[in-house]
Amino acid sequence: MLFRLRNVVKQYGRTAALRIDSLDIEAGVVTGFTGPNGAGKSTLLQVLAGLMEPTSGTVSFDGNTMYPDGDLDAARKRVTYLAQNPILFQMSVRCNVAYGLKLRGAKRANRLKAADEALESVGLLHLAERRPRQLSAGEKQRIAMARALCLEPDVLILDEPTANVDRENIGIIEDLIRSMQDDGGTSTIIASHDHLQVGRLCDRFVALDAGRLAPPPFENVFPGTIEERDGAFFFAGAGGIEIELVARRTGRAKIAVQPNEIILSRTRLDSSMRNSFPGTIRSIASHPDGGVCVTVDAGLPFAAAITKHSLEEMAFAVGDEVFVSFKSAGVIVF
């Protein structure tokens, strides 16, 4: 396990900015934290980066204790944190990117070569001799990311990586994050108030509210590809089914179908819903909101939210054959 948190509390005076009972973060995946301003996202990321000590609780990294009284230096050498508003020094872009390696004692030729490679990876090698004051906000963020990548971290922590960036640079930065995911060499942790961005970029979503873990913003999330045929858009992923949806683009994508958008029935419904798939009920469980969560294997594992009254009325049981139905407009595209 990459990070393990137990009973972690961070207080500022009498205010608890963070209160995490139990949280595990796996290696090799992109984990996204989302929530409104003041939810505790930045506090949590700084705890993970070894920059802020929690008031109480335990945090471990790769099986070794960070807090309390752990080896923070060992963790910090493997974890790089990129703040929402990164600071660039008044020196050339190349020297800014190489600065972390300089602190680690790398030879000048080696660190400048690594800096140029990192700049090329973010598409800004042509700005190597510029000064920070000559850069746009989006370029500064990409330079800061190059500086982080230059250190070849095992874990890259990004706090609101596109919060102050123009639309063009948002796309470039998101592509960079995806490329790191595809390369598989770095575990990435992202905090963003933008739920859709978290959906686009992350394998796992974790929501925070007032410093506590909250229900995830999306369920029934599936990766795949969108195609257009005769003016209609279809999503295909694992599971062998095609989902019709409303889309403005084709290609690689993720979708989500929220549980309250799904209708379960014994027979195929005669309705305007464009998506209806036969499946088998795999589990029935109580939901924290007082309802019931029914998971159906219909090629893909769909979790549907129904009321207790509906469960009793339909007499659903594990192993029953049912139909999963939902509207094309009810599919969220990331």
C-alpha cells in the first residue's frame, strides 16, 4: 500500500481541518481528491507529501511510518509536491527546472540535460532561456511540472494543477498527467474542485467535505471509447455492451451512470430509454441514505439505487434476472 492513514486529525486552533478515520491509497494508480474550497484537500496533500504534521493519528508510506516520529526524509526523496501556485525563481527556465537536482548534488551537465528532457516532455524546451516574468500562468504551471518530473519521483502530488490556467494549457497539462499514467512509472495524486476533471484523469475518486471522507461524486464509472454512427454516439468498453449517449466528441473517454439514473425491471421496458441490458443481481445492500443499492452484472457491474419499498414490491433477490435501463442523456462523459 502506498499510503495508509488511520485516525488522522489536523487542527488549526480549535478547528479540525482534517479528520480521516481510515484511508488507503494504492500505488500505480491516479487517485483524485475532490470537494469544495475548505474541504481539506490541500491539507491532506501536504500531510501526504511530508510537509505538514497531523495533530494526531498515523500515516505510513510504502509500509514505513511517516507520522508520528517516522523517517520523513526517506519519504520526501520519493514524493514530489506541486502547489497550486508554484514559485519560480528569478533565473532561466532551464535553471528553474534543474534546481531540485542541484539541491540533490547532481553534476551540472547531468542536471541541465535532465532539465532539457523534462522541458521537452512538457513542450516548452524552446523557452529554456526565458525568465519567469516572461511566461503566462499556464506556461509557469507546465514549467513547475517539468521541475517536478525532473526529479523522477515515485509519487507526484498535484494540488489544483489547472486552477489558474487558460483552456489551452488545461488540455496540455491533462494530457501530461495521462501520459504519466500510461508510462506507469509514477503514482499520481490530484486534488481538484472540478469533479469532471477528476473523472477524466483519475482511476479512483475520493470526496472530502469539511475535512471528512464523503460519498464519491461518481459511481458506475467505466473507461472505453466513443464512436459516432449515423449521427448517434455509442460508448464501448469492457463487458461487450454498447451504451448510447449524448456526446460532442469521439475517442478515448470515461463515462459514469449515476445509480439514481438506473431503473430495474423484470422485463424490458417499453419506453424511450435508449439503453436497456439484461443482467443478474449480484448483491443487495443497504445504502447510507436509507435506500438500497442493487448491483447487477449486465456485462458491466451497474449499481442501482432503489427504495426499500421498491425492493419489497419487486421482490428482488440475489441471482434474479433483471433489466438495467437508463436514458442516453443520463450518461456523464468525462
